[in-house]
Amino acid sequence: METARHRYRGLGAMKRIILHIDMNAFFASVEQQADPRLKGKPVIVGTGLGLRGVVSTSSYEARPYGVKSGMPLREALKLCPYAILIPVDPVKYESVSKKVMDIFFTYTPLVEVFSVDEAFLNVTGSLRLFDSVENIVTKIKKDIKREFGVTCSVGMGPNKLLAKLASNMDKPDGFARIMEEDFPILAAKLPVSELCGIGPSLTIS
């Protein structure tokens, strides 16, 4: 298991190279970019901002206080009383998401949109154009940052399962990879809920 600081070797022996790209605190990041006054401040994007509202996502400035997605807003505000509450704006997020996905398609036609803020990219055939996985990841990150002012975490593996696990290893704005031979050791350390939580369709092929 290595981060992007180490150049990837052995690509010739790898049948597939899958990237999982996860936009960091996407809703909150989009709101901070749309309103510069929110940058650097704890932001909570919530659904139903009344007493029964819940946290949809929060900025990284709010997370050290213990604010988590799915948490009741009342509880989140007790933990982070100075947080700025923003109502969910699906139209805004979907608009930015579509443009981000369009960037992915400039690097490979094999893009699987997994949700509004994450996607899988099969870049196996793209190496001939971009020389290395690191180049692809660096260019994608720069494109997204330049166009939208937001960051993403990228995981690489020989399949979707390992790529998605890898993207959680170096957040925010990181790049990590997991090789197939690393999986038995990694699986022994991870809780079963984390492995199952990524969905039954993401199995090792």
C-alpha cells in the first residue's frame, strides 16, 4: 500500500487500472467556493434545517468538533456552535457534479458515475497517452481545482473494491493505491462493516 509519492511499477502485469475519485466534503466545498466568505469556516450542509434536520455533510473545518454526516443538526450545533448552516441545494451540486464528470471523460471513456460526488474510472488504456497513473491523477486534480476550486481523493486498484478502499486512505486531496496482494492483510485489519458498506456490487473479479 503506497501513496502517490511512490511511482507505480509493474503496470505491465496489471490487467486493469481502476481509479475511484471521491470529491472531498463535496456539498460543503461547493458552498464555500460559491461564497468566499465561507472559506476556512466550519460549514454544515443540512436537510430540513429545523429541529429535526440532519447533517448531509460538513466542511473539514467542522469535522474536528465531531460533526458527522447523518447526525441530527441539534447535536451537531452542540458540538460546533459556531458552524454556519446551509440548506441542501441539489440543483447546484448536480450542476457542478456533471461538469466534474465531464472532466473524467476527457481522460477515459470508461467512467462509471457512482454518486453525485464519486466515480470509477478505468484508465488502463489511457496510459499510452498520459505515460503514468500519477500523471493522470495529477492532471485530473489540477483540472478540478482550477475549474471548481474543490479537491478530491483518489484511490487506485485492480478493481473497484480496492480502488474505493484506497481512496479512503489519504483524505483529503490525497492519492493512494492498494494492490491485490495487499488485500488479505488489509481485510484482516478493517472492520467487516467497512468492507460491506461499500456495496455488494463492488466485488473482486
